Amino acid sequence: MEIRYLNAHATGWNFKTVIIFGFEDESLPETIPALTGEAAWIRESPALKDFSGKAKEIAVLYGPAGSLLQRVIVVGLGKRDKFDFEVLRFSTATAVQKCKALKADGCAVNLENLSRLGHPVSALAEEIVCAALLSLYSYDEFKTRDEEEGDFSIEELTLFSADDDMAGEIQAAAGRGEAAARGVIRTRDLANGPANHVSPAFLAQTAQEMGKRYGFKVRILERKEVLKLGMGAFEAVFRGAMQDPKFIVMEHAPKGTEKDKPIVFVGKGITFDTGGISIKPSAKMHEMKCDMAGAGAIFGLFEALGHSAIKRRIVGVMPCTDNMPDGNATRPGDIVRTLSGKTVEIINTDAEGRLVLCDALTWAQREYDAEAVIDLATLTGACVVALGMEVAGIFCEDKAMGRQIQDSGERVGDKFWPLPLWDLYFEPLKSDVADMMNVGDRWGGACNAAAFLKQFIEENTRWAHLDIAGPADGMKKNPIHIGGGSGFGVRTLLEIARNGIKE
Ligand code: BES
Ligand code: ZN
Ligand code: ZN
């Protein structure tokens, strides 16, 4: 889909299908001057009489015979004083889906009555573009379809307004919205991809391809190297798998930033989690194809970086493997030596995320003098019990950094809520025979997991752990998310990459 901005002074309402926004209890013609000028028929349109402007409400108006403007989709934004970005995203998406249902080959979104909302119009344009693209997403890699039926898509999205001097700003904002959406879509594709397709090797190949396309540095540490380095915790997880593990490292370092301290993201890349010998019940096991969504979010971030001009050094570290039961698999009670040198008694092989992450965190801290280290993982069912499907847990003892991540998330629609990293959560992990166990008791499971990871964080590392087990693939359907892999976290990471971590 092509995206552009036009100034309506020059062009008039020269489009076949236009989307306009309406607020509850406001008259449209008062806020959109063109409705008394070139497109005056709109205000007389009978269908408008029933339109109240509630959020996501739609009215379709048809132009008189012979008018170039054939169709106007009016979409409600609710009450002006209740406006937020989520309303804008959901309403835009609902209108764009209507365009698709009506098989409009292009649509033009009028921005005129979006001023006076307390947000720059460019920020709104960014959300509109991102929401429009996400509203059209579906995962159909493996759907065979009737050739003749074809595949309809909206070819062109135009933003337009009669306000002067905004062209450059809005064009740039539209570019940011598109980059964000491409990132989210990359993550959704990887999370929705079944494990017989999205394997560690597939992820490694994807990283290589993205590296070539966008100029990222890519390193893949293979099984042999991982073993030689001494990643005993990562090994404990991959030793039961037939397919080789891949320890994937991607780096974005535009000219002049190569020597800067990078922000390092670490993502859990379990391409399928059977639980290993501590095998999971079969009922919902298929959902564990999404257990690489932490790594997936980092792929999404890099896809977005590839479509942006962000001058900051960013590194992604993704330990990837299946977690399988096998004659060679780790047994409950086995003790392994992690890369850090600390030993772990593996009580439950289904608590594998913390095992792959602890070695990746150690490796990342040794390899880079990081500005900050942020890990993302579909780590615990307990986090979902605590916060529900829509919200991720954030563990961060650096108050400013935790706040910044939470605020960035809120702006772009990723909900994070803080959970504690107190030492008391490490108590149940104490082992009689090793430095720690990989699980404690049932209570406070998300916090125990975070306390485990904390054992591997150096004193001076600014660190946050994001448990995305719920929202990565459990979110309810909404107008910008059809269900399945959500791409949760990508836009938050992109905000952080764009703004840096504040002191
Ligand atoms: N991948 C799961 C966590 C998970 C659960 C993600 C539900 C998404 C939805 C993780 O590896 C796991 O199995 N965790 C165990 C830990 C337990 C054994 C301490 C869990 O949450 O039950
Ligand atoms: Zn598991
Ligand atoms: Zn897992």
C-alpha cells in the first residue's frame, strides 16, 4: 500500500473514497470547512442524520450522480474530551476495514478536525497510518485460495488536509507510522508461523536476510560455539531438540554510532515449548509456537529500524531453540553450569525461558558496555494470572527507566504494569545442591522468575525484564488485531530506540 500526504488547497476533495472523523455531539460542517465548499453535499446527506459520533460508529454517505467524490465514510471518535490514541487507532481501523469491505481501491483520510485535541497532528497522523496498516493484517501464508477470487487490497492511503505548512511534518509522521506497522507485522508473522516453519534455522536465515537488506551486522553463534563458550543453561534446553539451536545477534549501528554504548534487547526465542521432560498438558500446547515472541518483538524492532532513520546503536540478542523431550533431554534434578559460572538445579524443564535468558544476559553484558539491557519473554503463566491477557509485567529497579518504558508503551498501545524484584522472591529458589533451582513454589511465579534472572545481572547494569506471556498472543481481538500473535512490545522498543534511555 502506498502512503502519501496531499494538501487539499491544491487538489480539492479529488478522491473516490474519503474517510472523515466526527465527534459525538458536534456538527461536522462546523469543524470541516470543505463541507460547506467543494463537498457541500455531505452535510445534506440523509445518512448523516442518524450518525451520533460514538467511537467506531460508521456512516457511509454516497455522492450525487456525476460527482467525483463517490463515497464518504464518516467514523465516530466519541466525545472530544475522552479522546485518546486508542480511540483514534480503533476508529481509523474500523473505517479502513469498511473501505476494504466495500472494495475501495484507495482511501483518503481527512485530518481537518483533529486539531485542538492537545496532540500535534503529526502524532495523530502516525497513529492513523499505523492503525490503517494493522487493521488489514491477516496471517495467510498457508491458506490456499481460489486463483480467480484473487486477493483484494487497498492500494493507496492518502492523508489530506487544507492546513498549509504541514506537508513535511505529516509525510515524516506517516513514514514513522508505516515503519512501526511493518515492525509489528514482522513480529506477528513470526509468532503466527507454526514451529515446523519458524524454526531456529528459519529465524537465523531471517536475520541474515534482514541484515543484507537493511545493513545490520548479523552474527549467528552455532551449537559448537555455544557449547565452547560454556552456555550450560542454554544447552540444557536445546539438548533434547533435533534441530540445532541458533544464538542470533543483530546490530544496528549507523555511521558515527559504532562506538557508542548500545541499548541491548534480549529476547526469549523458544520456537516451540513442549515443556521438555516436564511435559505440558496437550490441550493448549499448540499455543506454544508463540514462545519465541520475545525474540519476535526484537525482529519486529529491527524491521522497523530498517524503515527508519534512527541514529542510535541498538543490539538484539536472541537465543533460539525448541524445548523438546527426548532421550538426550535434560532430566528434572540435573545440575548445569551457566555461562556466568553459577550452577542451577533444574527442577522443572518447562521453566526453560529463564535458562536460555540467563546465559544470553551474561553473554550480552560481557560482549557490550550497554547503555541498558532490556529482556522480553513469554516467561510465565503466573504473569498472565496476575495481570491478565492484555498487560505485560515490567520488572525494573531503575525507577526512571521503568517509568519511561511504561510511558512509552502507554503512548503506543502496549500496556505494562510494574511488579517487584525484591530479594524475598529468590528465597524459594535456594537449592541444597547448587547455587539455585530454576523454579520455586507456585506462588508469585512471575516474580520468582524475575528474581532468578536478577542473579545474572551485574551491579552496574541498567536492566528491565518484560514478561509478555499474556499479550504476546493472548490479546482479545480488536480493530487493529485479528487475534493470535499481536506484535506486542515492538512499538515500545521502537520508541525507546528513537528516544534513548533517559538518565
Ligand atoms: N512459555 C511458558 C510460559 C507461558 C505460559 C507463556 C502461558 C505463554 C502463555 C514457560 O516456559 C513456562 O512453561 N513457564 C512455566 C513455569 C513454571 C514451570 C515455573 C509456567 O508458567 O507454568
Ligand atoms: Zn516452558
Ligand atoms: Zn516457554
